[in-house]
Amino acid sequence: MTHVIPFLRRQRYTISMKQSSLTTWRRVSQVAFILFIFLMPVLNILRIDSDTHELIIFGVSWSFGIQPEYFADRSALGGLRIAAQFFLKGILPWVLFLAIFPLLGWLTGRLFCGWLCPEGALFELSDFLTLKLLGRRNLYGKRPSDPDGAKEKTLLYGTIAVLSAILIPLAGGVALTGYIVAPKTIWHQIVTWDFTFGVKAGIIGVAVYMLITSILVRHVLCRYVCAAGLMQMLFGWVNPVSLRIKMDTARTADCTDCKGCDKACFMNVTPRKNKRDISCVNCGACVVACNKELGTGKGLFHLGFGKGCALPEENCRNLSPETVKT
Ligand code: SF4
Ligand code: SF4
């Protein structure tokens, strides 16, 4: 594959940002995507109208475009016209839509999971609050890779946690139900506090799902269940030049064994092993952690396309498990 795309073969195409801006941009992109998901049905970009049972895309009702008079034409050409219309409006758009995640995975690995996915962002918020309240990221016990942290401001963070556990799932329920019931209908029902069964079931169903996954399951869902994540994982894995985290193996001696990179990784990857891990979501948290330890721009990791270690090529060949401290 690398011979097909010369600029990737050179493996010099890397993404580097200041440590703080990497985290800031990730948070901005997560929040922006959540807003986008919330606003899509409100702005009629994408939703199903439950009254007319029509799919609305960019304010226009989507139909196969097969006019009744088409059926009057019994010739082969008439049949072909119906088949072509069905393919163009009924099949092709869905194939293209479903190709988004494989294509994203092929090019960027699991970047969507780390930078855009609303559920991923919610799980990270749950991690953060658990860390503040219990002094560990995991609900079920402290792991060696847990960040250092002690319980702090438990009243403040406890209040935030309770409010988040109520408001975020309900907001998610309202937003996602808006994809199948007109948002203005939902708002009217909320204001009058008079809900139809469908709206009630939609909001409560989504809210319960979000609550359970964000408290009890979190990144396990990303690793083993989420279809979008699994597709990105698979296609990113088979593409030898997809975006990934890379380690500068020529400078492994600079590693202070602070374990900052391990502790920063909420996906439980050990980036210093410098092996492609299908769970890595290219979030760059390990890049930030190592820059913090070794100095901005001196960290051992960066995001880049191509093989899992930095140039020159000999670095990759000489790499052995003993080369890095684990
Ligand atoms: S290995 Fe680094 S980039 Fe990958 S998920 Fe962990 S912290 Fe994020
Ligand atoms: S690679 Fe960087 S962050 Fe990780 S242990 Fe070594 S110095 Fe610390």
C-alpha cells in the first residue's frame, strides 16, 4: 500500500501540536460534534417524520422518486428506469452512508472514537468524576494504569456527578428521540408535561441506556460492542498506513519510566509497547503526558500515518520488547 501513496511511504507526515492545544482541540471537537448531533433533527438536516413516515434530509422529504406513471410503462426500458431509480435513491445513499465508518477507520484508525464520539466523551467525563470521587478511574477497583489522584472536593464533584447523571441522559434522550419524532412536538410535550407513549419511551429508553453504559460499562463498550468502533478498528488495522500513535524509538533511552503515558490512556493501552493496539482511539493523551514529562516537543509519541515507529526505518527493525521499559 505504501508504494501507492508516496507521501505516506516517506512517513514524514505527522501531526504535531502543542500539548495543551491537542487536548483543547479534542475537547472542542467533542463538544462541537455533540452540538451537531443535537441540532441535526432541529435544523431538519436528518430526521424521520413520525406523522408522515418520511425521511427528511436537508429539509426535503426523501423518496425513491418513482412516479406512478413509471409503472404504466411496461417495456424493458420502463422496468430499467424503476430499478435505476430504486438503486440511486434507495440503495446507493445507504451504502455511502454505511461506508463512512469503514472509510474513516481506513484513513484515521479510531480517530472518530477519540475526537468526536459523544458516547466516548461521556465515558471520559464519567472517568473524570470517578477519579475525583473515588481516587481511581475505574468503578470496580484501582488498576496499575489508573492516573494518580486522590479524592478531592467530594461534595462539589458529587453534586456535579448527580446532576450529570440526571441531566445528560435526559438531554440525550430528548435529542435522539428528535430523530424519529418532530423536535417541536417533543418540546410541546415537555412544556405541557403531556407525553405520548412514543416520546416517553424514546426519552426514557435512551436515558437509561446512557446512564447504564456511562456508569457501569464505559470503554468496554467501545472495545467490544460498538459497531462503529469495531468497523473503524478493523479497517484501520488492515490499512498499513492509517493514522496511529507512533513512538520515537531512537530516543527510548529518554524515557523516565514515569508511566504518565500508561496512566493517561483511558483505553488501557500501553503505548510504550509500540505495538499497534486495536483499542487505541488516537486521542493523543499519551502524547500530552509524555510532553509534560520530557518537555514540550520532546515527548516520545506523536500521531502520524504509517508504521508504528518513527523514522529512520532502522528504529523499527531494531525494536524489541526489551528496548522499552514497561
Ligand atoms: S495509546 Fe495514546 S492515543 Fe491511543 S488511546 Fe491511549 S492515550 Fe489515546
Ligand atoms: S514514554 Fe514518556 S510518559 Fe511514558 S513513561 Fe516514558 S517518559 Fe513517561
